[in-house]
Amino acid sequence: MICRPALTRGSQLALRRQGAAKLAQRGFAAVASPKASYEPTSIAGVKVASRDDNGPTTRLAIVAKAGTRYEPLPGLTVGLEEYAFKNTERRSALRIVREAELLGGQLSAYHTREALILQANFLREDLPYFTELLAEVISKTRYTTHEFHEEVEDIIRAKQAKVAAPAIALDAAHSVAFHTGLGAPLYPTPSTPIASYLNESSVAAFAEAVYSKSTIAVIADGASEAGLSKWIEPFFKDVPAESPSPLKVTPTKYFGGEQRIPRIGPNSMVLAFPGASLSANQPETAVLVGLLGGQSTIKWSPGFSLLSNATATAPGAQAQATNYAYSDAGLLAIQINGQAAAVRKAAEAAVKALKGVAEGGVSQENLVKAIAKAKFNLLSGSEVSGVGIVHAGANLVHGNQPMQVTEAVKALESVTADKLKAAAKTLLDGKASVAAVGDLHVLPFAEEIGLKV
Amino acid sequence: MPAPSLVSAVVKRPWLTKLLTPLAGWYANAAGYRQMGLRADDLIVEENETVLKALHRLSPKESYDRIYRIRRATQLSLQHKLLPKSEWTKPEEDVPYLTPIIEQLHAEDKERKELDTVVVLKKH
């Protein structure tokens, strides 16, 4: 006779096994994952890219081709940025702020070298209000004289005072690398003469040139496509299709060189090389950035990255590699900040590490780690809303498609050690752009650390 | 607070405006400031925050001209003299240049007060 508990136990076990098998079949990706890439469309002549993860909040941004690269006179981009959300023909700046607060929204304006971004983050159901607001800001701002003197000027001055050594070094590296256009400083320093160029009428003229349907893109993260197509059409009616006085754009050329700026306080060095542009298919640059790395991403260890190992020998300095990608050029920059002596040591070690890659290649283990890091940088960058919006917008206003994340990840996986070695070799054979800011008695010349300029 | 005024009530009624315009012209001439080269807006009392702010918002040229007119008038007052007739302020020159800015500032203040005491009714 078979006892009952034994019977039931067997059936229980069998059931459990079945369930486990099913689980194994289902795998990890069964949950519907949100779309990683922005879908480009065109609504009433406006370039729109949207991505909807059905979340409770929305990020809506207007990305205009109005970064420092395109400003005809120095300082206009920052002027236009500070004029965002000021008095319009329909309502005052105060009302805009109070209404946005009542709806729990966040308004911000910021710029990169190529784009000026007006962004609103808000609750999903307030899409019509903020779509109207952003369209009103770009088409109906009044650019009044008293706001310029009472608010805009003061804020620009306060922000200028905050421009620190790392930003100055990066601007200097861009300036020697690209001269005009992309070489314009991201934020003018207090010693940059902008007062004679920057006034409310020059800003208004710049706004007229850059706020047209052909030079802006609307990027929506978390808004339904139905809502966008319903509200963008009526509210963007007053935005001109073509600007009456379009800006001249000259293609970027890489020059290279060296610039040294004496400065009291923190020290900074930038060693920059031609990098990958937004549209370029150069996965090895991204992997090289992952390999160079900088800040350790794990606890209690400098990690595998070449720069963090280089700075481990020079305490007091931090190094970081970044590829600054623009529409028709890129700049792979190694930035080193800290005390002068440590910066010198770290710069020497960084170039040595890069030479090591160019001559001896990279171990298989480090390659795998670098590819994984590059993949993480790419995916988390496209997920974190700010970076994703800027990237998608910059691509769209320059007539490219938004980055296709899955394809980009596949390209990263195809990078081999030989490709990486060749990429490092091209960097070192070409002309570098080197900027040193701080105690020039200690900071080395490019020649001394073994770079060609 | 702006001083109470009947201007808007008069302007709303065209027949009253027509009736009072010559009278207003006579009064402005009789007030005597035009004979000293001033404009009506030069007489606005400037010892208060709103007017001071409005004066800041004048263009450099307007501000300079205003100071010039006031200094000239002060000098005339000290000397007990009037300007020669050719230099009197003409009625078409006597335009409000400061009042619009003061009105704009009053509107800003009013809007701020209203927004500070706003009652939010949620309809959804």
C-alpha cells in the first residue's frame, strides 16, 4: 500500500520541476522592456523624436541648433539661454514660474557646444500646458531691455565667475583643436570681452535666426505619440518654418596645437585627440574611452582602467577620458585635474599608458572589461533622460537619425584588440591638442610628455 | 498704489473727451512747467521705490534728457526767469515717457500680489 503523503510529495516534486523548467524557458527578458531608442517623426513640419515608457512623468525638450558653435557673436548663446522663460507677449516670467510650480513642473535651459536645450519635466497629464509654454517661449519671448539689465546680465556675470580651471582647460583644448565654431568657449570667462556684443537686440536677432522649424527638434521622453501629434500642431503654428536670416555654418576642421594659461588655484590639463563624431561609426573610440576610463567604478580598488592606474601613482590628481562627439567632429579628451605636481605625473603616466596600448596592444581580459564598460556607458547614457535627450536632439537637428541603441551595442561587441591598437596608434601619430591651466612652472609642455602638437 | 484718476472714465466717453481736451490743454499751459522746458512726466515725485525703478528702466538718452530738463528748470527757478518762447515745451513734445513704465511696474506688482494669494481650484 502506498501511503498518501508519499504520493502527494511525488506529485508536488513533479509539479515543482515543471515550474522550474518553465521559468528557465522564460529567461530574463520576458518583461516588456521599454524602447531604448527615440523614434523620429515629423509633426506639422517640426522634427519630433519620442519614446514612451508609460511612466508617470514626461520630459519634453526643444533642442535648437543654437549652441556656442553657431553664435555669430560671442556670448549670444548664454544670453539666449538666460532669456528662456522670461516675459512673453502672452504672460510674464513670474506667471510662467508660478504656473509651472502649481503643476509641479521643472523648467530648465542649458546649452552644449552645438545645441541650446529648453526642457520641461512634468506630470504626464500636463502635456498640453507645457507644449504650449515651450512653443510660446521660442516664438513669443519679448527680449525686453529691463530684463536684460536687471536679471540676464547679473546671472551671466555670476555664472562667469564660477568658470573653473577644468572648464577653461577644456575650452582651450577645443579652441586649439577647432579654432572657430566648435572652438568657441562653452561659457565665456570673466576676461572674455562680450559686453560689446551681448545686448537684448542682438539676442533677439539670434533668436529669430535659430528658432525656426528647420533648426529645432522636439524631443519627448514619456509622452504618447497621440498627445504629441494633437498638441504640437496647434501650438507650434507661430514658429516660422524657415528663418529669415539663417546662420552660416562652416564645416569643422581639426588643427591641433598647444595652449598654456597661467592661473592661480586648481590646475588642469587636457590632452585631446581627434575623436568620433555623432554620426561616425567608430566603436573602437568608445571602447578606448572605456579602457582609458578614469574614476574607479567599483569600491576599494583603482579598477582596471588605464587612467585610474596612472593616477594611483600620482595621488592628488584625478583623470578622466571622454569622447566629446559633435555632428561633424569629435574630440577624445583626457582631462587631468588636481595639484600641479600630481597633474604633471599623471599626464606623463597617461601618455605612457596610451603608448603602451599603441605598441603592445591590450590584454584579452582588459578588452572584455573595456567593451562592457563602453556598453554600460552607452546604455545608461541613453537611459538617463538628460543625456539621451541632448543626443537625440543633436542628431535630429543636424539631419541624422537618432542613435539606434541595439545596433550601436552590436558594433561595440565587434571591436578587437588589433582595432584598438590601431586606433591608439592613429591618435598618437596625429597632432594632439594640449591645454594646461594653472601653475605653468610645474605643468609640462606637450613635447615633454611625448605628444606631437 | 497709483493715485486715483478719472482719466480712464473720461477716455471711455468720446463726447466727454472732446469736451475736456481743450480745457486740459489750457490747464497744462497754465500750469507753467512748459514755459520752463519741462514735460508733465518730469513732475512725477520720484521719492518712491516704483518710480526709482522706472527711472532705472529709461534708456540712457531719455535719462540724460530728463536730467538736462530738470537742471535747466532748477536754474531758471533760481534766476526767476522763463525760457524764451521758442524753447518752451510744445504740446506735441509733452508726451508721457515715464508713465507707461510706472503703469507696467504697477501691473507687475498687482500680478505678483494676485499670484501670492491665488486660490487653486482643481477641476480634474
